[in-house]
Amino acid sequence: MKGIPTDPLATLSAREREVLAWLAEGKRDAEIAKILGISERTIHKHAQHIFTKLEVETRTAAARLAHAAGLTPESPR
């Protein structure tokens, strides 16, 4: 279909991609919050938005998409 991105991560904001990259590394919300210097609640909200945008229900499913796309904390964009 025209207009639908082929990259499932294309709908994510830059910050959501950063959060997803750390999530895919197995980090917990508190750890990601400390790394990025933002609140744990903000990380939780980003994770909720990521799950919605990627149409997944679990961290594991989101992490699988991140790994398949080659997303790492060093290359979140």
C-alpha cells in the first residue's frame, strides 16, 4: 500500500528509538531512565507508545523487531 512505511520502526520518534534500543538490550525501565537522564515514568510512557506503534504486546516482541532492524543503543536513528 502506498504511504505505509516498510520499516516498522519508521513511525517511532528519535527518543522512542533510543528507548527501544536499550529495551532490546534487556535494560529495565529504571536502568534506561538513568542512562537517558529522564524519569522512569517517562520511559514507561515511551514503552507504551512503542508497543502501540509497533502493534506488539510485550517487550520481547518489540526487542525482536529492534534486533531484526539492527537497532542498537549506539545507532538509535
